[in-house]
Amino acid sequence: MMTTVFVFAALMAQAGSRDLFDGKTLDGWMWSREAAPPAPSWVARDGMLVATPGQGKEVYLLTKESFEDFDFTFEWRAEAGANSGVKYRIQTYGESTRRIEPVGLEYQITDDVTNPDALSTVRHSAGALYDYVAPAKKGPALAKVWHQSRIVARGLHVEHWLDGAKVVDVDLDSEAAEKSFEGSTRQSRFMLRKQAVRKSPIALQIHDGVVEFRNLKIQTLK
């Protein structure tokens, strides 16, 4: 699997992808709109972006830059029981105790074996379009293992990839998507399918436990 990851990363580099993380600092990321933002619950360490529950203000980490159509690859590793995600195509924001609350599509990141939310429904398992489209994968995503992920968003077409396999492939304006989204009780489902806003930051979520990210690369699509 690691050979596949390296080959894929090399192809992305050749195709014009660029880093979203410099491997050393939080430069290029935001987590508050305050003039003097609080210390975040994230650190840059050993080439990784690391969520640090219990340290700093629990916040999403958002790119300062916004993206519309893109091909985004990244690697992640979750501790046992952890739960996180990547949000994109953000339609609106809420503010709660100084935390930016993005409402957007979410690539689910979790320990499929022991996290209660992941075990509650396959639509909450790793690689899912969270709460809306279950991932078509062969087995659970394990904790303490590096996984390679990819999100492709082009118009109303969305793909999620996990460890070299496409696990979500959906056109948000299709009958299949309408039926799948009807399985959720979230009011935001109508907004997320319509995609009135198609250019937004990409957000990393802190939820349960420690999750590490590395090799975050994006290619804008025309």
C-alpha cells in the first residue's frame, strides 16, 4: 500500500498539486476571526498537523485560501476510538464560544473498529460523505495506521477515495443522491445538495481523540 501512496503522490506533484501545509507551522491556516485568536487545539510537529484535545481552544483548522473545484489528497492516522473529518464546500458558518462552525460536506475520518459513532451506521464510517453516503469499501479503517485519502469536487460531482480505492462517487443533483440524503434528518441536507456556495476553505475537524495529518496537497481543477 505504501508504494501505491508514493506513486500517487508523485503523479499529483507532476500534475501541479501544491502543499497546504509547510510541515513546520500553522501558516496559511486560521481558526478564529478574532484580532487576537486563542491558542488552537492543533500543533505542527514532525511534518504533521496534530489535533491536541485538552490543549488549547478546540477549534476547526481552516485554510485561509478558498477552493472551488479541486483534487485534494492527504494522509491521516487516528488513535484508538478517535473521530475527525475534513469539511469542504462550506455553505455557511456558525459562531459558538469563539469557534468557527463550518456547515459543509464532510469526509469522515475515524477508527472504524471502536469509535461508537462509526459503529452506529456505515454512513459514519471512515471515507463516508458523513451522514449522507456510505463508503463502498472492503473492510474497516484501523486505528494507529496511516491512511491515504483523496477528495475530488468538480461542480456537483464528488468523489471520496480511501487507500487507493474510490469509496464514494456521487452527483449531488442525481436521484440517487436525493434518495441517499433523505436518509438523514439534518436540515442542512437541502443546502448541501444545492451547493449554492462552491468556493470555500477546507476545514480539519477536532472531535474525539488525537488525529494526525500529513502530506496535504491540493490541485485546483478547471
